Amino acid sequence: MKKIIYLLVISVFCCTITAQPKTDTLKLSLNQAIELGLNNRFDAKSGAMNIDMAKNKVLASKKELLPDISANGKITYNDHVEPTIVSPGMLGFTEAQKIALGMKNNTVFSLDLNYTIYKPGLYTDIKIASNNLELEKEKNNKSDNDIKVEIAKVYDNVLLKSLQYEIARRNENRYKEYYNLASGKYSNGVLLESDMQLAELDYNNAKANMEKQKQNYSLSIENLKYKINVPLQSVVLLTDSLQSFIEANIKITPLVDAIANRSEIKQLKIQQFGYQLELKKAKQNYLPTLSLFANYTQLFQNEAFHYSDSFFWSPVSYVGAKLSIPISGSFKNTNQVREFNLKLAQADLEMKQKNTDVQYEVQEAATKLNNAKRNLTIAFDNYLLSQKVYELKKQQYSLGSFSYEKLLDTEKSLSTIEQEYITGAYDFLISKINYQKAIGMY
């Protein structure tokens, strides 16, 4: 019995281990995170389907060039055939007569063909569908760019939260050293109890702030997992750093290239060409349409359903051409021509305004990026200097050169420099993304 219980316990333990979810470790650079997010996110996959639907419309418009061929079958059975009245003098009759000329079973099998030889706007429809496909591709590209910006912001936020967490940990260690020094002095009777309690309070506050920053960092990691759509149990490690972004020396793109790279500009150009095609099609509606039609029919007439008897089958066929010239439609079409002329003029104005907007946006983003990088470099240098000041002041305090209150005055300066460093890092990361977005990289 004990052996059975032992085996059951071991089995349950093994099942528990097996049921635990597998934990993957992902080491991601910013570009890898963006690529992974685009591959995993459902909204990106959904947007790509618009391209497939646009391709389907291109194929459908091309199939309009094919002839329409249809096969038809019809069986009519009359239980009672109405007689036909024959006038006197016809067929040798001296008086009017009723003669049943029809058959009860009338069966028709036919093959119809309609082929448009020339239809104005048919090839233009194909070009319009192809242009709409290009527009959908560019819209999808813009949607992907928006997702890239979203992921880049979250990635950079992790770097910022990591910096804040690192500074908070250093602050905790610093205040811990202050507290240890204060404890030693208090034990030796050279420090007031109030200063000892103040050192303890500052240390506790530093520990609480460190824990808060740790939580914020963890939340930023979880947010990144969500944005790139990976399992929440995955371990994500960032391979890019704030320093690597600073040292990357982001290339300043020429203004002309930056404008040409913007998806909004590309979409407006595609829309302009689309309006030109629509205007062309509207003008083609004034032209006539020429089509060919043909029919081949096998007609069966009999009192019964003796389809095997070829005597009762009769072939009928014809071929013809049709020319359709729009008359009243030409007057109705005038408003459509005017509409697309107005849309073209409107698109031209929108293009000029968008060029002006993008030009200013690129220049402003480049200026802000340069300023942010310069400010961050200064803030970082000050931060490094503050660490040296801290070491010096700590030594002086340990030797009893000044009181704990004087040490706190130095700590306020250190705290101000740390906040300036964090603010500088935030401004740099934001301006980096805004510039990359402005030049069409995102």
C-alpha cells in the first residue's frame, strides 16, 4: 500500500513539472523587436489582407475582358395545345378551321455568347484597380509604420525605466552607506539621535523608491511583451542600450529624400493618379460600345419525350453585332467629369500643403534631436561628476568634516542632476523616434 501511494505522489509531481509552461528567453534589439511584433500582431496580419482583396479586384477587372458564355436549358410541356384558327381560303379550306399546330413538349437547349469588342473604360478599370492596389500597399505600409513607432516607444520606455531603476538602486546604496556611517557615529556618541533617525528615514524612502522603480521597470517589460505579442511568461532581454543609441550617430537625411520617403506623400501621389484615371474613364463614357453576340440552339418538339429520335430535333443559330451610342448618358456624365477635375485640383492643394508640413516637421525634428543629444551629453557628464562629488563628500562626512544636514544639501544637488539626466534621456529617446518618423523611417 505504501508503495502505491509513493508511486502516485511521484506521478503527480512529474505531471506538475510537465504541465508547467515553457519559458523562452528572447534577446531583442530594437529592430528585432519591431520585426517580431509585425510578424506576431494580428492587426498587422489583418491589414495585409486588404492587399489580397485589392489583388483580387485587379484579377476581377481583367476577367471583364473575357467573353460571356452561358448554356441554357428549358422544357415546356403543355397538357392541352391550343388550336390555331386557319382563315377560309388557306390550305384549301373553304371555311375557317381550327388546327392544332403546336406540340405538347417543347425543349430548348442553347449556347449564348456575348463578347465586348470595344467598351470605353474597360482597360482603364484595370488600371484603376491596379492603382488601388498600390494605394492599399502604401496604406498598409503606413499602418506598419505606426506599429513600428508604437513598438519603438515601448522599447525606449523600457530603457528609460531601466535607467530610473538603476539610479534608484544607486540611491538606495548611497543612503545605505549614509545610514551605516550615521549608525557608527551614533554608537560612538558623536551623532544626535535626530540625525540618526533622519538617516534611517532617508534610507527607508530610498528603498521604497527603488522598489517602485523596479515595479515600473517590470511593467514596462510586460507592456513590451504585449506590444510584440509574445507569451507573458517569456523572458525578454534588450540588447540595445541608451548609450548605443547615443553613439549610433543617426544619419541626417536630406530634406528632399525625407519628403519622398513619407507615406502620406506617396499616398497623395497615388490618389492623384487615381483621379486622373477616373477622369479619363469619365471622358471615355462619351464613346460608343461595340459588342458581338451569337447563339446556337437545339429545339425539340414532340408529343412525348422521345429525345433519342433525331427527327424531332431542329438546330437554330444566329450571330450579330451591336453598337451602343450614349445619348442622354453623355449629359449625365458631364457632372462626373467636373467632379474629378475638382478632385484633382483639391489633391494638388493637399499635396502642396503636405509638402510644407513635412518640410517643417523634418527640420523641427532634426533640431530637437540635435538639442536633445547635446543636452543629454551634458547631463551625463554632470552625472558622472556628481558621482565623484558623492565619493568625496562621503569621505569628508565619515571623517566628521561636516554634519549630516550639510551632507543632505549635497544630496539635493545630486538628486537634481539625476533628474536632469533622466529628463535628458527621455527627451533624447522621444526626439529620436520623432525624427525617424519624420524622415519616413517609421
